[in-house]
Amino acid sequence: MLKKSLVNRLILPFSLIPWLCVGMIFDSKANALPGQSTEEVGTWMKAHPTLRPGNGEQLYVQKSDTAAQRFTFQASVLPPGKVEFTKNRSTIRYERLAMYDAINGMSFQRLQESLRIIYGLDIYQDFNRAQVVYEYPNQSAIDSARLAKTPIREALKGELRVGDRYAYWVEIAQPRGGKAFTGQMTVFLKTDVDKLETELRTR
């Protein structure tokens, strides 16, 4: 277990972040989420002990101690999925955390625990109570990917959830018979669910 001072501060090198994702509750409250202004989200990110953008970073943060481990966080005014034009450039539509760990691997559980560390218990519980509206890949997609010899399509495993407050898209890339090393968790506005679900079903 990490020392209490480190847990309270959470100002840690990236190499320690993956271990924070197992069995630890970081009881903070998210102050900025999709639907809020870019200024509010930017201020929250600067004050967040885990995110803290570096010089030149604003709504995008990248942390890496080694080539084998990376963590990124991005807030965007665009809807998740395929890029499309939007008139409103002042409101955040989604926030995404992504991790690459070639040492310990990646899992849905680690992404969920990372969600709790970044946003606190309220959002974590909203995610846990959320309804799964789409899960992939199904057997038909797996068979199609194998026939087309597209292992990347077969490796992508994920789900789309709709909670009381937000929608969530979680995805890892796990090759057949192999270990997952990359994954992402996206928190976004429920108004964008239909768009993203359509894209996931047809990609």
C-alpha cells in the first residue's frame, strides 16, 4: 500500500499511476465535466493533482516515465467518434483518459478504477449503474474480422453505457490469445450516444 502522504497528494510519477488503479478509493469530486465550458474544464485540469497539464498543454495532457507506459487525458469540444463540424467551440463534449502499459497490461477493471481516481465516487457510481446499450465484438463481427484477416477489428473489445448523468465508452485492444496493453475510457454527453453507437456498429 502506498504511504498515506502519497495517496493524499496523488502527485506521482506516471509509473505509479497504474498501481493506484487497484483497490484504492480516491474520494474526490469532479469539478468539471462534459457540458461545461472549456475555461472551467481547463481550470479543473490545472488544479487536479493527477492531470496537471505541463508547459504548452491545455485540454490535452500526456504523461510518460518510460516508453512502456503512457497516460493521456483529453477534453474536446467535438463529439466522440468520427470528427464532425460543430458551431459551439466553447463547451466540452467529451473527456477521455487513455493508457498504454506494456508491463502490467490493460483491463476494463483498471480503466474503471482510473475513472474513479480522476472523477471521484459520484461519476464512478454513475458508471456502475449505467445501462449497457452496446457491447462488442459479437460472434458475427469476430467471424467477419477473421475472414477478412483484420485482427485489429477482432481485438477491439468494448461497451457503450448510458448512466443517469453521462454516457461512457470503454474499450481495450486485446489480440486473440494475447494480452491487452492499451485501453481508453470516455465520458461524454448523452446527446451524442446515438451518433457514437451508429459508428461503432458500422466501423
